[in-house]
Amino acid sequence: MPFSLEEPDVLPVLANIIQTVIQRDIPQIAQLRTDEVASLGKVLNFVGRSAVDGVNYSSVSRNVGITKYKAEQYIRLLEKAFLLNPVFPAGTNVLREPKVLMYPPVRLLYRDYPDALGGLREDFFALMLRIQGAEFNYLKSTRGSKIPDFLVREREGSIVVEIGGRGKGHEQFKGISEKKRLILTHSDRIDKMRKPLVLAGFL
């Protein structure tokens, strides 16, 4: 963000911008009531404080105390304001609710960097794909088993991508049929499958 070049502490400035977006900009465009503006802020607060897995329309509805329809509406509004980034699941036999990610660095307003790091990695990767107009989905397990994070579709075929730290390995790909597999990590270790996450910024 341009103001970060001059501001030594950017998070308070970002927080003020977001408050203006929630309390003034979105309500004017969407014609929200006062109580709905408060719920809008609660949705963003819940997503920011939660781990990335399991944040969807249903969990937002339960935790904020609004209907699922309202949760979907508010998430769409926050997406248009470049605060939330919902990613829908791959497959046809899964619940069609998105994993709700954030636009970086918004998550840092709600969690300290060490706690937010896992979410920030996924936020960053999903944003880079969104900017490129790539077709991608998150992968959802039906039995709670560990699986990779994203499926990226290309003309030459699909790529299964796992995002994570240094400890990520081949075990994440058990049962995955796609031949193209990629692990993007915060690590200087590079091999046939493992690459630095920062390279996603050069797409």
C-alpha cells in the first residue's frame, strides 16, 4: 500500500481505513441499516480472529448470530471492498461454501504475526492467483484427512498446491490423482516439488 512507504507503523492507518470502509462506504452503497453495519464489522472480526480452515458461510452465521443468507451477503460486500477473498471448493460432492480468506495484510489487525502466519500464506497465494485471473479452488476433505490446499486449473492440466512452512512434505499428496504437484513454503530448500512461496508474487 502506498502509505506504507512513509508510515513507520502501517497497521493503525490500515485499521482507520477499514473502519471508514465498513461504517461509511459499504453502508452508503448497499443501503445497510445501523444494526447491519455492526454485524458487518463482527463478520470481519470473526474471520480475522479465526484459523482459515472452517471459516465459511455457516460458521460465520453461527458465530456472528446472523442468518446464513446475511452471512453470504456481508461476505460478498466485504469481498467487493477488497477485505475478504472467498475461495470455493473443488468437486461436486462437497458443500458449496467457500473458504473465506482475507486480503493481506488485513489479518494482522486481528492476530499477531506468528499466529497469523499460516493464514497470511494462504491469503497471499490466493490473492496472487486472483490478480492473474486464474481458475482455482480449495481442496476439501470429506473425512478430515490431510490434503493439499488448492487446485489450480491450467490448459495443460491441473496443479495441486500445498502452502505451508518448512515441514510440509509428500505425505500431503496421498490419494491425489493429479500428476502436477507443488509445495510452496517459507524455506530456502528447492527441489523438483518444493519452491519458495514468494515466487507466487511473480506470476
